[in-house]
Amino acid sequence: MAMDHVARLASERAVVVFTASNCSMGDVVTSLLSSLGVNAAVHDLDRDPRGLEMQRELARRLGADAGRGTPTVPAVFVGGNLVGGTNRVMALHLSGELVPMLRNAGALWL
């Protein structure tokens, strides 16, 4: 059930960020995307009644272990596909791969 909910939310826009209201790395990722002209859908899991379920599903997809301090948020989806967390998004940006990925997903018009 959480898997279906995450998949549905992840497909609602070209870029979707699952984060928590107190997650500074979520703020970093959403600021980067905004500076590139992306209007991402942002879901604060700590404000969603199904947030804990969704966080467990994201941890499973990321191969993370939330119980061991491995971050499960932010989790960024582009074109409905899980890209990863902050490190992956920043690496894609620095390598010049993020903007083409965003364009291909329809998140950028230029």
C-alpha cells in the first residue's frame, strides 16, 4: 500500500521531493531545483498521516536503513523515477547531468 502511494505521489509532477519539515538537506535540494527553474512537488513526510509508511518504503527503495541513521530524506524523483538523495542530486548537478535529466522529464522548458 505504501509502495502504491509513493509511486502515485512520485508521478504527480515531473520532479517530486519527499522530505521532512526539519530536513536541512531537503531545503538544499529544493533550493537547487528552484534555482534551476523547477517547480517540484514537495511532500513533508512528518506532516503526512502516512509519512512513516512512506519513509519506510523510500528507505527500502534507497537501500537505506533508517534505524541505523542512514538518511531516507530527501528522496528525489524525476519523471517518476527515483534519482536518490542529496549526494546523488548534487553529483548529477556538478557533472552536468541534472539539467538534461530535468529537461527530458519536462521539468525545464529551456
